[in-house]
Amino acid sequence: MFKVTKAVFPVAGLGTRFLPATKASPKEMLPVVDKPLIQYAVEEAMAAGIKEMIFVTGRGKRAIEDHFDKSYELENELESRGKTALLDAVRSIKPRDVDCFFVRQPEALGLGHAVLCAQKLVGDHPFAVILADDLLDGTPPVMRQMMTVFNHYHSSIIGIEAIPPADTRAYGVVAGKACGDSIVKLSGIVEKPAPEAAPSNLGVVGRYILMPRIFDHLRALRPGAGGELQLTDAIQSLLADEQVLAYQYQGQRFDCGSKLGYLKATVEFALRHPEVAAQFGAYLDAYLGAPARAPAGRTRRACGPVQADGRDDRGTVAVAGERSASPAEAACPEVV
């Protein structure tokens, strides 16, 4: 019952912040170096052991379906020319043991509605939700980190990060009690509060693992912030029935729903790319007049232990591997 094998990708948005680039092309197909955003999201799901990808699409999103479909003509052309590396790259977009499904969101009624559109394909199973706009770079990949937590607690989990208090209007913000390394047991969640009304400085990012009971609460939703059906409102309602945890992931987030975040992702991923890193770094050195190199050992801000107000005093540490649940984490009651 508790094995997560399905991920939902809400990709029906219009991408207006990237017009005119997104007038005829989905924003999720914007490339970061040589892969589109949606491919990074799917690769993160696959790294977590997920095998069924459910895309909630809208008009003008056919390119996403084509990207994950087999391209016989292209593969035959690459094979005949002996371009093995490119052929392997194309075939790895969707391995044979991964299935892709597509469902339409007929109206843009919000993230909660988009997730509800996937109910028939999800069924009575826990599932992940991944927003491709949030490109998360973590070791291990962030969804795999969350899966480790889920496999211990068997309850819904949402990804969070510490945010500047002035930015709360752009996030769902959580309230709760720290109950382990990087884990908060939720007591509430508010969509886009004013800074003075925010319960903490812990903001929700585009990663969720949800128990199937969330669909009951999604169906009962009334329009919330922005006149849309908000997933955060359904999670707030779910708290009356069962435990929900928040996990402050280890990694770096690039907000690729904004131009600046997208550009930052492109630069950082280019500086790590084996094909272009050296030349691109040299170009930036010449352009900026200072060394522009990716660090030899990636570091990131540690994400725990989490305080109830989102404080974290660890600073910057080297990337760690997967870990088992700590004794402190066991203090959170398991929901069965």
C-alpha cells in the first residue's frame, strides 16, 4: 500500500513570464544546457524509483508528449551514423521500464485542480508531485531524500526550505514543530501570507509525496488564493485526518519559473557540463575579469536540524549521502 511508484507532473500552465518564448512552446521544454526542465524533473523521479509518470497537460503542450515518445526516425539516423553517445542519450529519456501517461486539465483552476485531474490514474496509492519549475539539485536527488523519509513514516510529506521573511507572499508557508533532523510535524499551512501573518519562514517548494486521502479534500475545495483551487488548502484540511510532515531538503533550488532563476540554473549547470564547462568557464573569466569556476566539491547550505521558526545554524557543509532515520526522527508517530 505504501510503495510510491507514481509521480504527477502538473504542466498545463501558460508560462506567461517567459513570453514570447513560450507562445508556441511549453515552458517545461525550456532547455537548461541540453535538457529541458521537464526531463530533469522526470530524472529526479526515476532516481527515486518511480516508474509511472503522469503528466497533467493543457492545450499547446504536445511537445512534452513527443519528447517522451520514441522517435524511430531520429534513432535510426543516429544509429546509421554511428553516433552512439547521442543515441544513448535519446533512448535514456524514457527507459523501457518507465511508463508515461497524459491527462488534460480542461481549465487552469490551480495546482489543487491539476492534481485532482490525475486521480483516476493515481488510484488508491501514495504518489509524488513534482513541479518542473523548481529545478532542485541535491545529492542524493531530492525526491529520493523525501522517499527515504516517507518509507520511515508512511505519511504525506512536503518539501520546504528557509525563505526570506519578505518573500512569504510567493510561497505556501508552514507552521509546526520540529521533530527530527530536517523534519517538521505540520500543524498548519497557509498559501501566500503577508510577512506579518506568516507562521514561520519555511516555504513550500515544488516537491510532495501525498497519501491518496488528499483527493477527498481536493474534491471538497473551494477557490482560495488567486481564486484557484490550492493544493495547500487541501493539505491544511488533510491535517484534520492524518499526520503531514515537512522535510527541509538538502540541496539547491533554482526557481526556473523566473527569468533570473532560469539564467542562474543555465550558468551553474553549464559550468558542470563535461562538454562545455572548460570553455564556458574561460569565457566567463574573460568576460567578468575574474575566475568563474564550479567548485571542485559542491557544497550547500545544510538543512537541519530545523527549528520551528525555520532557523538553522549549520552554515555550509559538504554534500552527504543518504541517511537512515535518526532517533530524533522516530519521535514523530508513524501513521499506518
